[in-house]
Amino acid sequence: MIKLTGIDKYFFAGTPNEVKALDNVNLRVAQGDFITLIGSNGAGKSTLLKAIAGVISVDAGSIEIDGRNVTNLPEHTRARDIGRIDQDPLASTAAELSIEENLAMAYLRGQKRGLARAVTGQRAEIFREALKNIGLGLESRLKVPVGTLSGGQRQALALVMATLSRPKLLLLDEHTAALDPKAARLVMEITERLVNRYQLTTLMITHNMEQAIRFGNRLIMMHRGRIILDIGAEEKNKLTVPDLVTRFTSSSGSVFDDDRVLLA
């Protein structure tokens, strides 16, 4: 489903502040993989997802999605095949629009839009059915402004929006990091349910080592722009958090000292 070959990305290139955010990254992702991505701050995780989505361009290498070279394609061209959620609930939804209007925007992602009504009776029924799957009762509140919802409800809605058109790829960038523990657990339950229901190929960044171990069938750890660990399902199921910290130290030659991750 995804093939990354020799990906490099620099920020502030040619200046004293030059940073190599991605350093010769090579990655193969199979159809249906649910990969958790973890690493210390500045490891290159978010940069990697943004490069795949087309939010930023790469300086070297190639990106293929489902056999198609998308390296030089803009973000809006890739949008139809990719569902993406950032960590800020306010960024994934439009507060001033209603639930059904937000869903209509997601439903039409990557399509040409004319002057016809975005929310039709038929589409509203599609939206209700999609919302029933997350079990929060939002299917009876389609005309409610999204700005009145809690952070957890907004991220749950964002998940429905990101998966509504059955994308080839789902990219989750710490989408529970800004939520309280109860809301984060709920959103992760919904995430797992939707990924499994639709067999979505998924890359999920998390700052929580327990989440990284518990969810998905594959775990990748990054450090200084490189992939230093790629752990499959069988080995992953036997891991503990101390095991993962030890593996990081062994593979990177550095001590894992990101308190945000260690204390999560």
C-alpha cells in the first residue's frame, strides 16, 4: 500500500539552523497494516506523516501509495485516498458548521464541488448510519454546531469524517494527546473499531508507549529522522514498556529521555 524509498527532508537548509528531519527513510506498508509510530520529540514522526500526505515536500526519495508515485503530487490531489487527523480537536473540524455540514465536507473530499446542496436527504442518512457506529448519540444531533461538542466528541467526529469515504490510508498524528484520559480511551476504542471494521491501512503516532504496544499489528520507533526499530505482531505482543525502552537504547546508542513519553 505504501512504499517510501530514500526519503530525506531538511528544514532551514543551507543555514546554521539546518535540521535533517528525515534521513534516508525506507518503509514498506502492507494493505491492512495498523502501525503505531513512537519516538522522542523531534524524531521525525509528524514530518513523515506530513510527507506522505503531501503537506510538505521531500528533498530526496520517492513516495508510492497503492502503486502510484505521488512524490510530486500536491496535498489536495492525494486527499481522496488519505484520511488524516491531527492532535488538536479544534483543527480537525469546523466549529461554526453543524455536524452534518462537517460530514458533508469530508464526504466530498477530493471531489469536484458544484453549487448543489452539500447536505441532501440521502447523504444525511449516510451520516446518521456512520455516526451510529461510534455510539455517542451524535446521529440525532446532525444540525448541532460542532463548536458545542466536547474535545472527545470532536475527535470522534473527526474519525468518522476521516473514514467516511473509506480512504486507502488513515494517518493519525497523536489524535488523543490533547484529550483527558477518559476521552482518550474512548477515542482509541472508536479508532480500533473503525480501523477493524473497514480494514483500513493505518499509521498512528502516539506519545504513549502502552498505546504503541497495545494497538495495531506493527510498531515502528524513530530517532533523529531514522527508523531504528520495526517490530512485527508476534514480537510486539510480548513487549513491555521497559522492554521497549531497552530496545531503543540498544538500537540508537542513546538513552530515551523524553519525559512526555516515559510518563504517559
